[in-house]
Amino acid sequence: MSGKKLIVAATLLAIAQIGILSWIIAGRAAVLRNGTEVLLKVEPIDPRDLLRGDYVRLNYEIRNVPVKILTNAPVGEFVTEEGPVLVRLGKDADGYWRARSATLGAPSGPPPAGEVDIRGSIRGEWTLGPDAMLSVEFGIDRYYVPEGDGVAIETDMRERPFGILAAIAADGKPQIKALMDGQAKLYEEPLY
């Protein structure tokens, strides 16, 4: 390959990489800017990653979905991790959003006013007994904080309510917008 062709190929590759990264960042920013805001109650799990620094690992109250609120799963059958789970959320009097119903696969229709669907997935196989719970992962289980703040936040989370202000896109994909200590924003995510 001649020198000019190599430079042109490298330039095109660089432009393609910049375009892909810009598309990913713009997509995330669009969810943060235009998504439906919901406040989710959280509990801490682990505040430190030796390779990445301090973070708060979050366990959401809405993670445990009772099988009895599934709208399209017959009791006694197995469910695998194939396909999404949509959990329909509604706002309670305390300001936190909680599960109202859940659907395996595609939603049964658009959510009514005042409710929103959040997209997650389940791991492994589950027996759908009447008292069973599905463990749903939403892909927003870590929030990185400045160095040295993780342990203090974890301690505070065990003493008083914390939450995540999340933005949820029309397709149900969530993004963390802010870490909340009660009604106060501790950390807010920038759009870009």
C-alpha cells in the first residue's frame, strides 16, 4: 500500500471511530435530556473497585419483581434470560417510583399517563410460582464517585434513604442522571 493510500485509510478509520463515539455519546445525552425522570430507591452493595476507583454499587428496590405482577407469564413455567423484561413503574406518595406490573418480551401497549416502562433483563431460569420473585438487571447498577467518597456514601446509605434520579427513554432504556441523598442531589451527570 502506498503512503497516500495508507494516510487516506487511516484518516477514514479515525473519522469512523469519532463518528461512532459521537453517536454513542449523543444517544446517552438524548436520554438524559429527553427521557422521563423517575426517582428509584436504592441500597448500597460495595463501594470500591481497585482498578476503577470509588463507586457505589446500587441495588434497586424495583430489581425484585414479584411473579404475580407479570401480565403474560403462566404460573409453573420456566423463564430464561432470553428477551427483555419491561417493568411498568408508577410514582408513589413518597416520590419514589415502584413496580406496578411487568411484561416478558414486548410491552402489551404504551404505559398510561403517569407511568413509564423500564427495560431490564433476567439471568438464569426461574420457576414462576405464585410467591416467586424475578431478579431483574437494568444496567445501571454502578455509580462512580470522586476518590474517597464511596465509603462515606455507603455508610450514609445505610442510615437514611438514597435514590437515583434516572432518565428513561421511550424504548425503556434507563440512564442514571443523579445520585440523590433524600431530596438533595449529591452528584449529577453531565450531558456530554
